[in-house]
Amino acid sequence: MNGRFVRLAEQSRPTVQLKVDGMPIEALQGDTLMVALLTQGSALRQSEFDPGRRAGFCLMGACQDCWVWTRSGERLRACSNEVREGLDIVTTQPEAIWPLRG
Amino acid sequence: MATARLSTHRVVVVGAGPAGTRCAETLVAAGFKPILIDENRRDGGQIYRRQPEGFTRDYATLYGTEASKAGDLHQSFDRLRGQIDYRPDTLVWNLTPGQLCCVSQGKHSTVDYDALILCTGATDRLMPIEGWQYAGTYSLGGAQIALKSQAVSIGHRVVFMGSGPLLYLVASQYVKAGAKVAAVLDTSPLSKRIGALPKLLARPGLLFTGMKLLAQLYRAKIPVHLGISPLQVLGDAASGVSGVRVRTARGETLTVECDAVALGYHLRPETQLADLAGCRMRFDEASSQWWLAVDEDGRTSVSGVYAAGDGSKIRGADAAEHAGRLVAMALLEDLQQPVNVGLRDEQRHALAVMDKFRLGLAQSFPWPSAQAKALPDQAIVCRCEMITAGELRRTVSEKGACEVNRAKAFSRVGMGRCQGRYCSQAGAEVIAAAAGVSVQQVGRQRGQAPVKPLSMLTEEVSP
């Protein structure tokens, strides 16, 4: 499947380059991570409780169904974080990192 | 004396939507400098959400019939910026008497208050349907945010399903923006709307706007079905939504192909912070859900804690602006400050009219509680942790859990990462039906801190 989301307007914004699971993708400045990922793919992450793929639900930071991670393990809500040049996103949950372990 | 009090009295407003903005504005006019904390990066709340920097659509395109109200609110906020202590991108995740716990960009801090005004808004009210966990099912409000804030459609062929005025508003916004709308499927029958006309006529302009939206959909040849019963979102775990199946008012099975569903049944209030503050709640019979118990002007049952907007009573954005002004005046009055009585009466009068209208809306687009009873056992109630209606029913039949918090402890429905926002009301209906009691009797899910998940990497900042 190509993108799940369809762009309808505002397409002349400058582009931003980022990586998703190691692959370079191009997004537009002002895109949320969710829009950057779902205009080019059909899902954001794997459900932890069943074989289902998930693509977010509420888009207002309430459902927590759109979590993705940076390469360094920081968890981001894809609906409420904008793309930044050079972001390195992973869509599978990394090992739990305890802050005290350094 | 009065001046000294003003400068030392710490007033915190939570939420920068229509209620929070008008509240802050009224406080500033009275000489206060409130702290305004908002979870969003920009003001406007959900309804008047601003598009990101660099987007160029004008107000008419973005907000349609509500363009001038959105513009007024944003301009009012811009004028306030230097006169308030505005803290965007900040989540209030817990509170104790006199102190809020906040987190912003991974940093935790506390904010002390003497008076707290909660303008926390609402989220979509959801009733599950078999298959709603498939990727491509979005909340109706979410579908609107995609368009308004990001200029995207949630899919190539979108079905709008549920009930309430937002269903028609968002569907028509999608059509206008050039998205492909496959169908609008409303669970409420036309007869309800006709029965509610006397109440809806309290706001003839708004009623007319609603009729215009419907006319636009018909003109665009969008299939609109009233009085449907949702049966299933079709699709599979790997690729997501491929269609919806419903029973029409005439009893026929209708299947509509689509790759996205926008689902919603009007709104539910975000009451967690008020709940943590110990504010009393009350069951609203008309909408069949728990609201915050507030007096006419927005005082909660806890001294020093106030509330306005959809976070206390679901009455919509226009009402939220009036309630925001009114709640600020309630605080002023409680602090023995002068209050513009004429302005206060205007707000009260406007709200009385809107109350009548909202009863008409509740009657026109009823919450479909019977659907919960009819949910097949294999249908998912909790999307977060994939817990079925059957599992929830067994907590009632096998463990005797006839109260929602007890059923939550046994089943985990309401314990997932959305913290019950999208499942607990339907869950309560499932429990009530299984126990053979009213939904009011099974109670409501208690608010828990943190009101949203915090990152393990959150750092404490010393004050």
C-alpha cells in the first residue's frame, strides 16, 4: 500500500529529510511525524497486544496510539511532534532504557 | 488592600482554547496576570486549532462558517500574550491542593496556585464497533485535525460514521477540501431531529448552518444514511481498514468500501484534573454521561477550583467563550473584586439559550447505548490492550464486578495507555447491560495521575 493519508493542500512548503527505520524519507516543513510517515506508508507501529499494525487514532495527544521512537530511545507521539531535519525515527519499541543506567 | 491581594493571588488557568482564552482575557482586564498552561504548542484549543507556521490557507478555508470567531479568538489571544504568563507545550499531569505538577519537553516542574480554573476541553466520545482497532479507523475529531492542522485526508476513501453535528461538519469540510467521502452513516434517525426541533430553534442560525451542511453533502452526491446500526469495520490486522458494514434503517445490510473510517458520537469532557482535585461529578441524564458538577458560573464543589468550557459541560465552542468570561467573574466575585454585572448577565443569558440548544442536540443525536449491549463478544472494547466485550462481560458474570473501577481492575479495560478516554464510557454500558442495571449505577472511572503517560526520561527541574 502507498500512503494512508492524502495531501490535499499546502504542498509548496520546503522539504525536510529524515530517516525512518534507517530509510531516508522526505517530508514537508510543518508536517507532524504522523503525516510524514503515513503519507508514505500505511502504519506507524506494531501493536504490543496482537498482530495488528497501528496508525494512530485521535491526533490530539489523548490516545497514545501513535508512539514512535528516536534512535536514542526517546519516545515521541507522532501526532504532536513535527519533523526536523535529520531526525532518525524507529517504529519498533526499543529495549527499556533505565535513566539511572546512564 | 485590593491591589496587594491582586498581585499576590496566584491564578492558574489550564487550557488555551475558547474558554481559557476568554477567562484569561477577563482576568487581565481586572488587573490579574494569570498563568495560562496549555498542552498544545499553540493557542486555540482543538476547535480553533491554529495551523503550523508556514501554512498559508486563509481563515475562511480553515474554519468555514466559524472563521470570524476563530479570528477574533486568535487576535484576542495575541493581544494577551504580554500580559499573561503563557506556558504552551506543558502538560499538567497531577495536582495536590495548591500545587500543579507539570511536564514540558521532558522536564518536570511544579506550579503553585491560589485559584485554579480548569478549561481542559473534551475528546471524542466513542462507541466501539467490531474491527475498530484496524489501522485507518480514526476518531472524528482526529479526522478534522488531520485536515485543519495538516491539510491531509485520513484516507483515499473515507466513511464518516457515528452521530452528532460534528459528523456532518467534518464530512462537508472533507468534501470541500477535495477529499473523497464514501458515505456518511448516522446512527440517529430523522424522527429524533424532528422531535427536537423546538429546542434546536433556540439557535436558529446554528440550526440553519446544520441544514446547509447536509444540503452540501447531498449536492455533492455523498450517500447519507440515517438511523443505521453499525455492524463491523472490515479489514485485517496487517493492512487495516477495507470497508464498513452496517444495517440500514430499512433492515438491509449495506457494505461500503473504504480505507479510512472517521468514528465519533459527539464529545466527552476531560475531567481528570478536576477529579484529582476532588471535585464532585454529576450524571447528565440528557447525554447519559458524567460531567463536572459546577454552579451556573463555573464554581466546582472544591473551594478555589473553577471550571469552564467543554471540560465541565459539553455545550460547544460558543458556550465555552461565554463560560470562560463567566468563570473569571465568579473568581473575581469570590475575591471581593468589582464585577461588571451587565456583562455577567449577558453571559448567563447566552448560556441559558445554549443549554436549551444542547438538550436539542442530545435528543437529535442520542448516545447509542443499545449498541454496547449488542456488541458481539469478540468485538474489541479496549483498543490499547485488545480486550474484548466478552472478557469484560465475564468480569460481571463470573467475578460479580458491577462497578466500573472493579471491572477495570479485573479486565484492564480502561487501564491502557489512553487511560479509558476511548473505552470507559462504552465499557460502562457493557457492564451495565451485563449486570442488568442502569449505566449511572455502575459509576464512572476515577481519574488517575499521571493523567497522560510520562516518559521514563522525564527530569526533575529544581524550582
